Amino acid sequence: MMFENSYQHYLLGLIAVANNISALAPFIALTSGLDKITIRRLVVVSSFSAFVIMVISMFFGTLLLEFFGISISAFQIAGGVLLCGTGTSMLNAKSSNDVSGKQIKDSNIEYSRYVSAAIVPIALPLTAGAGTISTITLFTEMARRSHTMPELFVAILTITVIVFICFYFANNLVKVLGDIGMSVLIKVMGLFTLAIGVQFIITGVSTIYKGLIAS
């Protein structure tokens, strides 16, 4: 049984919104023709960059909301709308390349810029994008109330390992799954992302409604 605000709850939520599967196609395009040592370095750069982005969101996301005077309920609704849009795009994608973007595949990147490309757009926004940042920020607020911050951090660490494995075996995964398998997997993740977005909206609206009734 999976409890709310548990490690499993955080992990499954992050697996759905961290689009590391969608990032495989552009990552393969980026590393095409490179030697194994360089590819492994780029795998480390992309994974570590995604980890840093997620950890920053965890520790400073709520502080930024407080600084700008944004309530958690408002951010839940905004984040939910964003996730719904992301999930819908994943569900409507005709191929894995539709979600992952073509800024790498359709451009010739100089060797000296490969590392930069591994960070942007591979790590941000394809892996740890706005949806992931929003989800972690909201999970952080939930974790603070339920004293489950360690569980959330371990979930983020686990996601980083999953991202690393996906990138490390990117070519193998694409060969095994094929275009159809990749498309099916992306659509399944899109459905979960859409569901998480709807739940965030419901929670945000419900909290605001209860506040209005109480006042």
C-alpha cells in the first residue's frame, strides 16, 4: 500500500513528470558519432545538472513563492495547468521526437558546445523542466508539513539514477523499444502527468474554496 507523502508517492510522481524518456532521442542525436568516453562524460553532465536543478527547486522553490507573495494554492493550480498541458502534448505526440524537440537533432553543434547542450536543453527543460520544478516545489511543501523531506530527497536521488541509466543505455533502449514502444511509453507517462496536473488543480481549488467558506 502506498501512502501519501511517502517515498513511493514522491518517486512515482517524479517518474511521470521527469521526461527522461522523451529526452532520449535528442540525447542520441547529440552524442551521435562521439567516442564512448565523451558520451559517458555527457551522461554525467546531463544527470548531475538535472539533479542540481531538482535540489535547488526543493530547497528554494517555496522561498521564491513566499518572496513573490504567491500562495501554495495558486501555485498548485498554475502547476496543475502546466502539467496538464505537458501531459496532453505527450498524449498527442505522433512520435517520440515530437515531445523531445528538434533543437539538437536539426542543428550542427560544435564540439566545444556539447557540454552546454547536455545542460540546456537536455537537462533543462527536457529532463527537469517547468513541470518537474513545479511538482518538486509542491512536494516540498507537502514534505515539510508531513516531516518527510528525507523521503523526497531520496526520491530525487533515485530519479537522478534512473536518468543516468536511461542516458547511459539510450541507444540500447531505443533499439529494444523501437519507435512504437517509445511512443507507447511516452503516452503512458503523459497520462500520469495529466492526472497529476488535474489532482494539483483540484487540491488548489479545494483549498481556496475552504478558505473562502471559513472566512
